[in-house]
Amino acid sequence: MSVREPGARSASVKDVAAAAGVSLGTVSNVLNRPDRVSPGTRERVLKAMTDLGFVRNESARQLRAGTSRTLAYVMLDASNPFFTDVADGIDAAAEAADLSLVLCNSRDSASREQSHLALLEQQRVQGILVTPVDPDSPSLDEVARRGTPVVVVDRTRADQSFCSVAVDDVLGGRLAVEHLLDRGHTRVAYVGGPAHLGQVHDRLEGARSAWAAAGHPEDALAVIETSALTVAEGREAGARLAGIPTRRRPTAVFCANDLVALGLLQHAISSGVRVPDEIAIVGYDDIEFAAAAAVPLTSVRQPRQLLGRTAAELVLDEATNVGHTHRQVLFTPELVARSSTLG
């Protein structure tokens, strides 16, 4: 068996054909339509490929075809386990379709998001799934107009010009505060931000709806805005809550996601505050760490992997089905009660 020296030219299809004593068309058939080649000839060609260290130039093939065997997901924040769980669902659907998945992280930056979208278009991906900074951004329309299917994940658009997959966050906010009201709390705070994020706004809207339905003045639901949905911001929110006089301090908190809730829980435990006796905490997403926390966290569960799988199926349908029609899929959240509110 020959071994190619480092730095030597890669073996080509022509080299394989010469070594196997067949035509270029026969080698092409072995690569693309092996059923058309007799077993003996196919074995001879495959042996030549092995001996020469031949590696198929998939990029060139995809360039000729005008598209790649790849999907892409532009996530909002790769440090948030929610988005990696969504990506896991996308990956499962991509694998089932014999596709690979490219992951990009916008870090909640519109400019980074646009850069990723431009690069993915250049790579001729079959479809792009994106959790956008702004779901109504014109840059998404431009990508779709140029022919790349786009599905919006964990967001909805004002129009129905794209497929989208999301969870009813207004209902989720309502479920969280109804649970706290059922536990007898009358001083409740909502912690999350920044306010421009759609899920932050929608979860607050649901919280206020439940609060008002219980007969409480809307402004009696305290709102503590954070600059990001992170553990560090949750700890900072805990310090701010601790600074409120005891007679006015909320006895329960609904956080816009689990990371904020876990940070707030960390601050409470390190400060000697008993959870839920002195403060009850509800998170959102029900990431794996929620149940594993020092005090298991009550959370509003989103079907994270199902979100990703469904989004991938929609983008693949748009990429391959000429009769495709856009769908807006809205899943129903579920409250999972644990020790952080039940005691």
C-alpha cells in the first residue's frame, strides 16, 4: 500500500481511475450511484481510493449542486443551556436527514447575527434556523428573499412571512404567578431583562395578567430589570431585593429564566435567607440545572428539544417541498413545582 508523503498533492478522481484501470465515469458512479457498478469493479475502485488516501471533495460537489448538506442554527446565547438543548433537538433532526449542523452564537448582538447570516448564505446551507435579536429584522427578509429558507426559533414575527416555533410565554408568565398566588403570596416581584427581549416582555405580560385577575393593582407587582438573563444578574437582583425594607420586600419572585433564578437562589442561600420560607422562587425554561439546584427550582418548562426538532423539520420541508406553506407553531408551557416554592 502506498502512503502519501506530507505536503504531497491530494489524490484526485483521475488518479483513482488510473490506479483502478477504469474510466472517470465509473469512479463517479462508485461515489454517487454505486448500484450501477458491478461488485468486482466497485471493490477495485474502493481499494484504489484506500491505497491512494483519496478523500472526496465534498465542497466541490456541493458547489456544483448549488447547496450543501448542512443546516445552521444561529443561537442567541450559547452560554444558556436552553439554547444548547434547542440545538440538540435540531441536531437530531439534521442527523435523521443525513445532514450536518453548524452552530453560531450571536451573543445577543444584531451585528454578529448579520455577519453569521451572510457567511451561512455564502456556504449555501440548506436552511437557517435563528433565534434572532429582533424577529422583525429586515436582514432576515433579505436572506429569505435570496432563496435560503429561514425559520425563527423561540420567537414569533408580527407577520406570517416565515415559519416560526415558539412557546406561549404569556401563558407561561401567567402560570408562574398563579402558582405563587395559590401559595398565598401577596408581595411578588418579576425579575428579568433587558425589556426589549420578546420573551422578557411576554412573560411579564402574563405575570401582570394573573396578578390583575387576582384583584391586585398592577403596580403592586414589583419589576426588577436586569441587563441580561444570566446567573450574575440574578445574584445582583438578589442583593437589590435584600435592600428593600422587610415590610415591603417581596416574599416571592418570578424570574424570566432559570439562570436568573439560580443566581437569585445562590444569593439567598449565601445570605442565610431561607427558600421558600422567606422567599419563594420560580424560574423559566426548566433546564437540567433547575432540578439539580441546592433547593430544587420550581420552573415553567419549555419543550426545548421538541422546539429544535420541529424547527428543523419545518426548514427542511421548505427547502425540499415546492408546496410548502409557512406555519407558526406555538407550544404550551407547563409549570413544574419543586422545593423553591413548595417547602
